[in-house]
Amino acid sequence: MAVSETELSEIEEVLAAPDLAPAAVSALRQRFPKLSWTQCDASDVGETPFRTFPLFDLHLLDTADHCAQITADPTRATGIILAKRS
């Protein structure tokens, strides 16, 4: 199931908050359980982020086909990668 524009807007709103708490990522996972969530260091991801925020780069993950891949198309996204920025 793809990420809807409403879901993406809500996720972006949380990540853009100037006082983003460490528990926010956990809260996002609970709020959107249908999505696959991965958190890593920004240096682990070579692709251009879908969106960039003060603490995280947001990448969209497409797991619909044989191999998982990063996508720029929210209609193909089935997961989120949050790459923590230093």
C-alpha cells in the first residue's frame, strides 16, 4: 500500500518540528504501522533524499517488486527510511 499525500504531510510535519524528540520516530512507527520503517545514519544512504529536515533525510522505500529500492514516487512507496544527519 502506497504512502498517501495526507500521511506524507503528517510525517513531514513531525520531522520538521524544531524540537523533534527522540521518541518522535517511535511515535511515527506506531502511527503508521502499515509502512516499513528503517532508521540509519545519513552516510549509509547514497541516494538523494526525497525531503531533508534538520535531523533526518527522508527517503521513500519501494518494496513492491522483487528487490527493495529507494523511490521518489510516493505512489510506489511502501516504506520510509529515516537517515539521521550529523
